[in-house]
Amino acid sequence: MYLLSVLGILVCFLLVSFTQPGLRLYEFVDGMSFMVMVVLVIPIMLSTGFLKDLNNAFRLVLGKKKKDATLLELKRAKLAVEMVCRVLICSSVFVAIVQTIVLLHNMNDPAYLGPVISMILLAVLYAVVISLLMIPIRAKLEQRILEYIPSCSEKSEEAGVSSGRQESEEESC
């Protein structure tokens, strides 16, 4: 299922590159913006302690079904995915601001404007694309968390509560 998300984003890029005359797919690639994003994201994820949990999130969602994952592991993995999305957006804005400052210092060359503006937007585009790819992972983790937590009726059945007390407990849920 996750491959459908990746395929959807690739199809969008292909549609844009085929429908816009003169635009090629390689024009969406800017290695420097991507490297700066990675240099910002990895240390922040390390300092928050969520890099291992982010790896765990991919393992839990994309790897083989692991039934023995604890609720704590699932919640930490979900939190790591949410954190990486926030860090990506913030770092892309940071990169865009820095590149805008560079652009403003070099306004005397009009030929310089187009490539730098596209680099500014590519940093934001990368963050949005990666965040879009994280949405299915976050949703799958949320689903596994909800499946892990028993409902009120399941709790009362497990406890073997009498039917009179069970009704009052269901009302409180």
C-alpha cells in the first residue's frame, strides 16, 4: 500500500514534466537543497532521541508484520514520524530563507533569479513530498495503536464483570 503513495507522487511529477513544455524531470533535482535538509534533520532527530524510533516506524509499517510490538514502541514510532514532519517543514523554511537572502544579495544579475528561485521552492517541495510520504506511515501506526488498545466492551468482557456492572461501565466509556 505504501508503494501507491510513492507511485502517486511520481505520477504527479511525470504529469507536470510532460504537460509543461520545456520542463524536464531532472529540473526537480537540487542536490544541495536536499543535503542541507538532511544535515538539518538528522542532528535534530538525534538530539530528540527519535532517530531510532523513526527507523522503528519504518520497520513496524513497511517490514514484516511484527505482532509483539509494544504500545510504547508504537506510540514512540508515531511521535517520531510526527517529529520528522515538523522538522522537515521547519528546515525547509530555514533553507528557503537563507537562499532568499543569497538571492537578494545577487539581484544585479537577472539571469541568476530563475535558478535561485527554483532552488528556494525545491527545498520546500522536498519537505512537502517527504511529509506526504510520511502520512501513510503515521496512519498505519495510528491504526496499530488503536488495534492495540482494547475497547471498553472488550475490557469488561476480559474482566468477567456482571451484566449490571457492565452496563454502567459502558455508559461511562
